[in-house]
Amino acid sequence: MADKRIEREKQTVTAMISLYCQGVHGADGLCRECAELEEYALKRLMKCPFEAAKPACSKCTVHCYQPAMREKIKQVMRYSGPRMVYRHPLMALAHIIDGRRSS
């Protein structure tokens, strides 16, 4: 179960960063800054101490992101969140359910 949840989170954050980079930076792939953010986010997910019981990052009591990276991922999520509903509706729905489940 933990592996499925973390894997889904990894796919979601990767999709969100990709949408952000394409829309804001105009890149076909990921620019260096977004690639670094993606690598950082994936490392943080792999080291999450909560595993299957992982809450949504915004509701987590343990903030594992450095402040600068937390601001970057917030920007990405603000931009990509609404767009995920149209571009990746099933991922967006799973992300919303996960966020509500952990509250």
C-alpha cells in the first residue's frame, strides 16, 4: 500500500512540475531549475517517515522541505493544481482524495 501511494504521489508531483515548467518557462522538457525541484521533491517523498499514512504535504506536521524549496513547490502547485483537473483528471482526483483522507 505504501509503495502505491508514494508512487502515485511521485507521478503527480512530476506531472505538476512538468505542467508548470511548460507553461511558465516555455520548456518542452524540464529546465534546470524545475529538474532540480523535481529531483528534490522525489527524494523527499522517498524519505517520508509516514509512508502509507502520509498526509498531504500541506497538512503535514513534519516539514521536510527547505523553506526556499517549499516556496517553489507551492508556486508549482498553485499554477498546476487547476490545470491538473483538465490535463490529468484521475491524478487530480486521487490527489484531492488523498488530501481529504488525511485530514
